[in-house]
Amino acid sequence: MNRVVVVGRPNVGKSSLVNRLAAKRLTVVEEHRGVTRDRKVVPVEWNGTRFEVVDTGGWLEAGDDLERKVSKQADAALSEATLVLLVVDVATGVTDEDRQAARWVLKSQRPVMLVTNKVDDALHEAAVWEFLSLGCGDPYSVSALHGRGAGDLLDAIVDHLGDPVPVLEEPVDDGFLRVALVGRPNVGKSTLFNRLIGEERSVVHDMPGTTRDAIDTVVETVEGTIRFIDTAGMRRRAKTEAGLETYSVLRSLEALDRADIAILVIDATQGASGQDQRLAERISAAGCPAIVVLNKWELIETEDRDRVLATVGDKLAFLGDAPVLKTSAMSGRGVHRILPALSSARDDYTKRVTTGALNRAIRDLQIHQPAPTGKIRYAVQGAIEPPTFTLFVSGRLPQTYLRYVERSLRERFDLGTTPLKIRVRTE
């Protein structure tokens, strides 16, 4: 698949341009320096040709530790590029950072197109020619915000790419296990994500909120193919900045909604918090199984470990008996237990029980403990993901008895900690 990489100094409108090319709001757009920090690959189709566009953070020749890591991500994206779009801002004119970025792109010897952004009207057209001094060819004028010139730019991109890549129908579901990593900011999700996929794909920095968007990465593992979704950290509403953090929270919730399994990452040095509790509620509402990962476990003193585990039991009751794994994403200790736990959760989540076996279990549990009122005549499993059982009853069964039924079925069919749904139909 041809890959078009969008680069340039910070805040020239790269993410806005990617959104315009993809005709969707796929990346975070905000007038703050350094909002885009990780590589994000999005599909684009134009006139029957499909290619990928890579949104990168702003490249800088020098900067602080975080900016150096963002630039490293841009370097990695550039090495995979079929075509590079160097984006500049016509409103500010040529800057030293533009010249540095142009030298960096030309040094890579990748084909490059110069894109002058924010050309919102004819008055700005004349100003684009000063960018010829960058040595990247004639500029293509666009306004990513308003769409001006976007079609012409797409035509030029397709011409540069040469032979079109045939457009294939995307499968509705690729069948891969979808795993979302969720948690508060700065608990080590990106470090854990990098450890799991074996590649430094997400920028890791000791600043809360480094990850802004959800990033899907498909990985072949000993437990099968897994699609990992690394998400932005969620903050309490009172600490959420307007725009940027709000959108990141929405992206995290979206990732959770399309996940088969959630990994809730908790900072063991702080224990389970009220925000972790709210995340557990959201996972429970999504109906997917969960694995709790207590990260930074090596920093906990031995005498404090029972207290930390107690906070998990108190705050995360919504997740039932979800497995709790103690890890150190930084050193890798305990991370090897995550993949087998995911495999076990997947098997339980998709388990199907035959009608005969189910009704024998219903008969036995009623013999062992009859309902105070009502009776279960028979039952069927109507769905998986999660396993869903429908009970056909006469009379009315109290909630306490339904919890007994759920517990009995879980034990009888070795359903582990996966969520179950029990539906009742009165005859």
C-alpha cells in the first residue's frame, strides 16, 4: 500500500490537512503546539485509488525531551514513505524551522510535494511563491480548514503515486481480537503497549496526556492475531481542558465501545482511584470482559501491597472477579502473563453451551436450591460475546435467585470471569 507521510514544523495544520484528505475527523486538531505526538495511519480513497496517509508530530531539529521523541516518530514515518507532503503555513511565511524541515526531507531522498496551507483566499496566493526557496518544488496551495484546493492536491498525489492500488472491499470484521488499553493519564499505558507489541510505536514521556488519539496496531502473537487499541488517558471532568482533552476522552470511549476485551491499567503506586472506578463502570456498561493491570508494582513496598489490592477490590467491584495482574511495563516483569489472560478471556467470552447441557444444569441447580417463587421451565443460549442465556419461567424469580443461577452456570461451564447476561421470559 502506498504511504503518504505528512510532515512539517508544529502547528502548520498537518492534522487538519489529514482530516480533509480523509474526509473525516480522524485526528485531534487544536491550536496548541505539539498536539499530534504519535504516528497515525489513516486510509484515503480518491477516484478509485486507495493509499494511506500518515499524520506525524511536528519535526524539530532541537527541543526538549518530548519534542525529540516526537521527531523520532516523524523520522520513523519518513523511512516508510512513498511520498512526503511538506506542509508550511502561508500566513507566517518561511521560517527557520521550515528550512530545517525541508533540509531533513530532502536528505531522505524521498519524493516530496510542498503544500502551502491556510491559503484561504486569493490574497494569499501571491505569498506562496516565497516558499520556492525551500527547494522542494512548486507549492500546492490549500486551505485545510475550508477545503480550498484539496481536490487538486489529491489529484496531484494520485499522479505522483503512479499505478493505482486496486480498491478492495473492506471486510465488515477481520475477526481479530480487539483489545483496548484504558486508564488514567500517566499510568504507563503507552509503555505497556510498546512492551506488548515489541516496538516503540507510541511516544512515551512522563507528562500526563502524551497519547492523544487511539492507535490500532495488529500484532501476531503466540495466542493469535490481536488488534491493540492504545488510547488517550482519561481525566476527571473537572480537569479536562476544553477541546483537546474532551476530544481525547471521546476517542477513548469510542475505542472501548469497539473492543472485545479491555485492559484497565492502574498506577499501583496510587492504587485504584475514583476515576478508575468510573472507568470500571464504563467497561461494565460496554459488556466486555476486563483484565486489571497494576503497573509499577515493583515500586510498592511489601507492607503496602495488601492495601493497594484492597483498593482494587473496593473500587472495581463493577468488574466482578476480573483477573488482577501485577506488572512493571518499564522492566517487562509480569507482562508475559497478559497474553494468556487475554486468550482465556476471549475463549470464555465466545463460549457456547449446547441446549441439552444447559437444561441439565438448570434442572440440577433447581433440585439443589428451588426458587422461593416461580420455576424455570427451560433455557436457551441466545448469543455469545458475552454468553447470553434466556430463561423461560412460570411465576416471578427474585434477583437473589437469578444471581444464584448465574453463579451456578458460571461454575458449571467454567465461564471464568467473563460477563454473562441472564434474560427472563415469563410464560
